[in-house]
Amino acid sequence: MILPKIIEDPKKMNKIESVAYLFVTLMESDGKIVNEEIKTWSEMVENRWPDIDKSEVDQALNDCSYSFKNQNASQQKIFLEETFRNLKQYLDESELDNLAKDIAILIQSDGVIAIEEMGISGLLNWKLGVNVHFD
């Protein structure tokens, strides 16, 4: 296993790292990452980008999680803001809509919808123009 790296510049995150950072932010918003959330991440990437190697996907999630946990709240906000910019650049409208669907699944996967998750969903709407709908 490759040890996680600390991502120091959010402007240098690639597409998968940007999506991974958003997912980590959502996963960590209630204080813990559970297996259902990791499974949702893996399924999402496998369905949306099957051509990307699974080890690269797993490493991106590990790196982003490691970076997130080594940041203070201010740094996390800066990274999230840059993540929104990256996603707007990397993903077309259809991919953003699909991302919103995947985020809804992620948020509901642990059985609890946290206030912080709702806040991030609102930011997705404001920054990227996508709506996260819950069943």
C-alpha cells in the first residue's frame, strides 16, 4: 500500500482528487467515515469513470482524507472553495448533475443527514448550480 500524501495546493488537484475531496468533506462532516460511505465512493467512481484504475481512485480518497484531517477549519474551507472551482472546470453539466445524484446517495448512505451535509449541498447549488435531491 502506498502511504497517503498531503495535498498542499488545491489548485493542483486533478478531477478525481477534486471529487474525492468533496466526498471526504461530506463523509467527515458528521465526524466519522463509515463503510457505507466508502462503498458509495467506490461504486460512484466505478460507474462514472470505469476507465480510471481502482488503485488511483482509492489513493485519491486516501490522500484527500489524509489532507483533510491535517488541515484546520480555515484550510478546509479554502480547499472546499477551490474544489468547487475545480469541479466547475473539470465536469460538464451532465457530470455535475450525476455528481449531485451520487452525493445524495452518499449523504443518505449512513442513515443520517447531518446539518453540515445539508450546508455543503446548498453550497453545491450556489457554486455549481446543481441540486441534491433526497428521496
